[in-house]
Amino acid sequence: MKRVLRAGVAALAASVVTVAGCSSDGDDDGGTDELNANGDIVVHFWHGYGGQRLEWVNQAVAKYNAQAKGVEVRAESKTDYDKLFDAVLLAAGTKAAPELAQVVVTYTSAALKSGAFTTISDADTEKTIDPSSYMDAVVGQLTVDGKLTSVPWAHSGPVLFYDKGLFRKAGLDPEKPPATWPELLAACEALVKVSKVSEYCIGIPWHPWFVENWMAGQDVPLLDHDNGRSGDAERAALDSEVAQTVFQNWKQLYDEHYYPYSTEGYDFPRQMFSESKTAMTVSSIADAGYFQGAFAEQKRELGIGFFPSASEKPAIGTTLGGASVWLTAGLSPKTKQAALDFLAWLTSPEMAAEWHKATGYFPVNKKAEAILQSEGWFEKNPAFYVALDQLKETKVTPATSGPLHSAMPEVNDAIMKALEQVLIGNVPAADALKSAQEASNSSILRMNKIK
Amino acid sequence: MQPQQSAARDSRSSAVSVASVPVAATRGHGNGDHGNPGRLRRPVRRARASSGRPGAALNGRLLPYLLLAPTMVVIATFLYYPMARTAYLSFFDVALLGRRLRFVGFDNFRELFVAENLSVVVRTAVISGLVVVLAIGSALGAAALLNMKIRGTRIYRLLLIWPLALSTAVAGVMFLMLFNPTFGSVNVVLRVFGVNPQWFTKPILAQAVLILALVWMKFGYNLVFYSAAFQNLPQEPLDAALVDGASPWQRFRHVTVPLLSPVTLFLFVTNTSFAFFDSFAMIHVMTRGGPLDSTTLMIYDVYQNAFQFRRTGLAAAEAMLMFVAVVAIILLQLRLTRRRVHYGS
């Protein structure tokens, strides 16, 4: 009896200690180095990828670890950009926090406000990262108040993917994808009537980035104060005429049965297009690698064109999407340097070229393009050059620089909610956008109050 | 509810008898019983009073707390602390998952009572109410039919109870497949009759599917309890009604249903909590609250506000409101039915 009792008390004491141990992490300054069994500094790198991209990252990290001395990079996927950002915020300031984390450009402003990160400009005292070696458009988007926030890595533009075989069948020129809205509608009419192969004409991922891009193409920024880049934005531009046009266009595609509605994000249109259920789809150029593989397997011919304009006027360009890599706050000088060294390697000309070939993401390092040219990559895969070409032709204005505000996630939610009301709730575009505008403005003002 | 009721009575009587047995035996009993403070405290106090040895007194005084501590630590960490924190956060505008707080007083609660958020409350009340009524009503009907002396009752009962073995998420996926407009079995059959409803893009249809799935999910559970209750129904009142010339319906309505009322009360409480809280998995798997928020019940709205829209403060306020609402409904129900619930002989 007594022995049982003593054992019980011991177990209890142990459990109390464990609980205390768990909660003592608290706000560590994080200034210590984590070492592995060999005494190498460990750098944790969190990203948002699955599938093919995840494999590429794992292989790249293994390659780096094999050649690097005194450092071990451990890559970990947090499923998607949203979960990734949440995970970093929750881990910030504890021992579980990573040293490097990918942050989608939508969260640039929120990341700065969170205090969980340091900018590259502030942290890179040794000049390991050379901002001028990266594509200007990407650096421009990631620079806030004159500081480079993070290292460019996985950036993309929206493009139009289409099935050349179906274009031929429908009597359309397979080398001339639709560039304006009237052309797009004409192509849809022909494709759906004549080909009879695809059930629908065009897929659009359920994502606010496409609304943003259709607006940017008409040179209308989503937020005031130059899309939040010349000062804190105070209101959205969802009450603009262009926003209405974009919504009405989308609705028209739906009403004509050209566009299959789904709120499944990127996966659904990706699947519809690779199964020939749509003849075209807009998506990120980062899907080029995936579609290329799927089309080769099915012996179909993939075409890639510029992202079509929302009006009869040609678009002035597109905004960048994707995610850069940020350095978290509170790292020791040694760990910080190890993390920066890895980033410099990951975005070196060679690795940037490899990343581009595997996925379609922009070769962010300026010298990567030369490597790709010398390998004859673009000659063999002209489609991959389309997004790069589109980016080069983009007129840089506040609209094409993309929105910057910590309330952007909420503004984006308001946009998609309004779009759903227009498409399946039969709410007039003007009314839905008016509520979205009000919701966005109050979100923006709320976030402006939080310093 | 006969089986549980009698079990509860047994445990109560055993607790009483424990209190009156000698000290050593009491302590022995207490050792094996970590989870029930009510049963432990009384005998222990007696132990302290009657024991002169200091070691024993210390043991007697500390032991219950020591034994309770692990449970208390777990409950406090995972239940009380989060609850207190939720209450605290409901008065703040919480940005960036708690990294930035701004005190806003009752603003979050005020925001819950604007038209758009109020519609969630109304929708929750209507859908949950329908689920509870239909799940209990259908199970009662089925149990009554199963209680008839027909061949194969056991097999029917087994098959009907089956949904109980499924997790809500699995059931959600099943309904999602069944009602898929392109390849779902339901539409394959309906297409024969020339209709092809888009279940998950029309608000009213999505709500209907959600209600059906939730009712189906709870049906098996309710049936288990009603079946057991039917088997334990006292025969005398029914016989008496028969002798008095009551029709089968009258006997069911005026004798059987009142006799079943303890089970009904119990099921009402569990079904209400199911419809309020456990509907989350079903909504998340099937509709994600859409189309047009038509299947967004409060529990899902809390989730969306907290984790999708990152309005942690607003979500905290909503969670508090929900907590109060559920407690109020159950208290009201207990009070209303106290006089009308019959616990049989």
C-alpha cells in the first residue's frame, strides 16, 4: 500500500515537472545556437509546399547539407501559405520558431507588423545577400520603406494555359491565345460549340489574386495611397468601375456555362484542365511544370499565353504572386549568418535556374536567365518564357506593384465573399462590391489602429 | 432512461455506504477513485477527525489533493485556462494571432449583434432545432416499430444503429459523395427522372443535405437509448390503458411517450450539444459553411472568424455568447421538464 502510494507521488511529481518544463519556454531571446549531434548549427526552414515542389526542396536541402560545413538545414512543409504564416506567428519567440520561413506576398505587411521577423536590410550586416542580383520587379515588390524585407525565391505571374489541339479543332489559331475580353468570349464560343470535347471553356482558380490582376491590368490599384505603398492605405477600390467589370465578366462566363464554378481554390481548375474538361485555364506560371508533365503524358500540346485583359484594351501588366523567404527575429549572429548563407545558395544563379525548370517560378536571380538561355531551355520550352516576357513588358505602376497592407487577408476574404454572392446568389455586382468595400475599409481602419 | 438511472442510483447509495465504513477501508476505496471528488471528500474528512497519528493525518489531508492533481492540472490547462483566456480576449481586438492586442471594451459583442452576424444566430437556432427534433422524433418512431414483435428485429436494429460507429467526418465525406452533382448516387438516380439538383451550390439544398446528414448521424445513437428504454417499459400502465379501451395511438401518445420522457430529456441535452458543437466536422467536410454562408452555424462561424479571418477577439466574444446560449437552453429545458419527466416506478 505504502509502496503504491510512494510510486504515485513520484509519478505525480514527475508529471508536474513535465508540465512546468513545457511552459517554461516562454519568450526566450532565441539568441542561442541549436546544434545537432555533430556540433553543426541547425537552421530550420519552413515552407508551404507539397507534391513536386516539396520533393524539389528536400533534394535541394540534402544537396546543400552534403556540401556545407558546420551547418545542417532542416526543411519542413507547413502545407500551405496560410497555415505556414499562422505556424510562424504562433512559434515566434519560442524555441520552436524556425530561422527561415516563407511568407506569401499577401502577408508582407502583416509580417512586418508582427515583430516576428527581421528585414534582410537590417540583418544582413555582412552583405551576403546582394539585392541587385535579383529581378528588379521582385525586389521592388519586397521592398518596404526602402528596406528589402526578405529574399526573393518563389515568385510567379498569372498566365493563360490552353490546349493547342482543342484550339485547332475549334478553328482557332493555336499560336494566338485570346488577349482581350472580347477575344476570350469569342474563343469560348468557338471552343464549346465546335470541339465538344471539353465541357467548359475556361477555369479560374477561386483566388483573389485574379481579381487583383484583372484590376491591375486596367491600371486600377486595389488600395488607395498607391496600393498602400506611399503610406498606410485607408480604403479599398472595390467600388471602382473596373472592379464591377471584373465581377460582371466572371459572372458572364458562369452564366454562359463557360466556367465551372467551385470554391476549391487552385486544385479544381487544375484538375479540370488536366482532364480536358476545360479548354483553357488561368493560373500561376508556377503550374507550368505540372501541366507540362500532365500534357506530355496524355500526348496533348500545352500552350501558354499572357494573362487576358478584362476589357477590350490590352492589359498594362500583372502583379506578382508567390512567396519570399524571411529571416525570423532574435537569431544569434552565427545562426543568422548560416541562414543567410543558405539563402544565398538557394537563390544562386544555378539553383534559381533549377527551381524555374522544375516548377515554372521565375528565375529570380538575374544571372539564371543567362544560364537557361545557354542551355537552350527557352527554345525547347518557349511556354516557360511567356511569364518572364509578360513581366518584362509590365508597366510598373502602383497597380502592378500589388497591394500592401496588413488587412489584405481580410480584404481578400471580402472580395471572394462578394464574388460568391454575385455568381450564385444573383446579387448585382455593384451591391456585392459595395458591402465588400465597406467590410474592407473597416478592416483596413482596424488594422491601422493596431501599431 | 432506465439503465443509466439505476446505475446512478446505485453509485449514490454506494457513496453513502462508503461514508459510514471505518477509516482504513475508506482510504482503500479512495485510492482507486481519482475522478470523483464528491465521493472522496466526505470520507476523508471523517478520517482526519478520527485519526490521532500525525503521519496519517498528513496523508489523509494531502492524499486526495495529490491524487486529484494530475486530473486538475490537465483540466485546468486544457479547459479552464483556455476558457478564461477566451473571456479575456473577447474584450480585445486581437491581431496577428495574439501578437498585437488593443482593448475595445464591448465592441466585439456589439459587432455580433449587427444584422449579418445575427443571421448566423437565427440560422443556428433553426437548423439545430430541426436536427434535434428530427433526430429524436425519427429515432422514437423507429424504436416503436422495432418494439413490435416482427421477424428480424435484431437485424434491423443492428443495421439502424450502424451510423453510430462512424465518425462525423467520415459520414460527412460519405454524404459529400452521395450528393455530388456529377457522380453521386443520389443524382444518378434523380437524373432518371430528369432532375439534377446542384446540392452544394443552392443554399436551401445544402442546408437540407446538412440537416439530413446530421439527423442520420445522431439517429443511431438515439435509437440505442430508445430501444433500451422500450425494453424496460413497465407493462402494467400499458395493460391498464388497454383495459380502459385506449387505441394503439392513444397508448403510445399518453402512456409510452410520458414513460420515455427521462430518455427524451437526456437525448434532448446530448442532441442539442451535438447540433451546436459536433456539427463542426460535418460542415467543415461537406460545405465549409457555404454556399453563401447558408450552412455556417455559430460553431463554424467561430472557427472561420478565429482561424480563417483571424478575428480572434470577435471569435472569442462569439464563443462566450454560444456558451451562455447552450447553458441557458439546457437549464431552461431541465426546468421546464422537471415536472413533466416521469422516472417510472
